Amino acid sequence: EVNGTFNNEGRLIVDSGTLSLANAAKIENTGTLSIAKGSKVYGLVCCLTPPTINSTGTVEVGSSLLPGPDTATIDNISFNADNIVDVGGGVLEVRWAPGKIDAGTNFMGDGTFRVTNKADMRMNRAFSVEDATDIELDSCSGSCNQASLSGTGTMNGQGQFFWKGGDIDGELTLGQQIDTYIDGPAPKDLDGEITNIGRTVFSSAGSTEP
């Protein structure tokens, strides 16, 4: 359990199980924070005063020594991304607490960055999503647990954006080479504004779905 501030300038690896952060605890990452598949970094306090991960270095999904889920989870923690988020062939899932995608953040790797279950990621100007990388907005437990994108941001790059559920209540510009897919049965609320410059597809995964 982390109760204070952990300043990481090297390589910090969560290789199994759960790393717990107490109220007001922080991980200040200017190096590489690697969270292995199947592992979780969990905040013990939610959601008005969650602990924080501030990263101006690299956050990556690391390989696991044990077979199992491909998802690394940041739960009940305010995750503020700046610089590089490398999903590394897996899934980095952010849940329950507010966070930020800062200007210039680069999402990369053959995998998914998922925002779900009450997480609110506030966009701060332009960020990029590389080829083979997916950004996913979802509400895995229905409308009562909608995730959201807020603030003002432009999604550039050659990646894909999947709007499977949740709320877009900020101003989101979809860049010219971004492929966007809006599908699935979960509720989706557009309370803000979308400007589509790329390709956006409304679709259904099954013939009985709306």
C-alpha cells in the first residue's frame, strides 16, 4: 500500500496482483510505469478525493508471467496521461475516477485504451492514436455507470475510436485518418459536440440490436 508519494524516474513494474494507493497518495511517473496484464493499481478512496497517477513519461501494459486476462486496470485512481501510453498488445482499462488526457499524449501499441465505469477523461487539446491502437469509450454496467469524455480535444493519428457506451459531453474533433465506430446496445449520450473530419460508422453487432 502506498500512502505518500512515489517518484518514479526509472522503471516501476506492477507484475502481479494489486497495488493499492491510499487517500491523497501519488505516483509521479517521469520514467516507465509498467502494469502487467491481469494486474490492478487500485485506489482505496473514491471518488471525490482519489489518489493520483501523474505520468509525463510512459505508462505501458506489460507482459505477464502467468496466463490469464489481457487487461491491466487503473481503478479508483485519477489517471493523468501526458507523453506516451503504450497498450502493448493488451488492454489498459481506466475505471471510476476522473482523469486527464493532456496535449501531445500519444496512444500506441497493438491493443486498447478503455475508459469505462464512471471514469471521466478530460481532454486538453490534441492527442494522437497510432495505427493498430484503439480508444474505447464504454459503460460496462449500463447507463448508471456511464464513462465520459469531457473537455476539448482533437483525436489525430491512424487509429480507431470505438464508442460503445457512455457520454461525450465535451468538444471532440475526430481527425482525418481516425476511423470511428458507434455501435452496441449500451446507452450513448452526446451532450457535447463532435466534429467529424475522418470516417464515422454507425453500426450494429447483431441484427436485433438498435
